[in-house]
Amino acid sequence: MNKEYPVVTVGRNGLSFNVRTADVLHRAAFVRVLLNAETCQLAVQAASALSPQFTAFFRPEVFKSNRIKINSRSMARQIRETAGWTEHGTWNIAGVYSAKGEAHDGHPKAIFEVLHSEGADAVYRLLHRT
């Protein structure tokens, strides 16, 4: 797995992110996960505990591996349905850091192109957005 880019893995029970994603999000304690069904983009944005629809993300006191997990079957199901995937299998999606989002609202975010993913054996590629 390429550690240079943010990567999200969509599994049956939720999402997991590599450490690069945490770095891009400045190791935020909370994030908002946003799915645009029209463009098939998944955005993960650093957030505060006061943000609507926030979820816990990076907690240094419990971080013991190279993955950050969000256990949410409903979130994983929505992504699979948007992409037309079956519920069996795991998908890795390479992402990009979006400075545009940070400039707009002060919170960094990573963008993942859901339809440009494949199964766990995918060849990762950087998806450049301007």
C-alpha cells in the first residue's frame, strides 16, 4: 500500500484509514464523513466536537496500529450502494488532500473518488483535482 497518499478501505463493518490520512487531517480528533452520490466522491473533513454529524477519528491514547477505524456498517453500506458494490469484499480508495476545502472553512479534508477504486488488489493512483 502506498503510504504517500491518503487511503480509505471500505469493508463490511466500516471504514479504515491509513496514517497519511490522519496526517493530512492534522490528526484531528473528530471528522465529518461526507458522501456525494452524484459525483461518487467521499470527503473526510476535520471537525470539532460541535460540528453537526461528527464522528471520533484520531485518538492518540488508543492508536496502536497503522490504521484508524470508523466502525459504521451504515456508512459502509451507503458507500457500497453508491458505487454499486456487493456487500462482500473490501475496497481501497486512494485520495488526495484538498487545500481548497481548508481555505474555504479552515478545516483540512481528504477527497476519495469512490468509482475509481477496485478490490483490495487495486493499483493505487493519485487522483488530481484542482
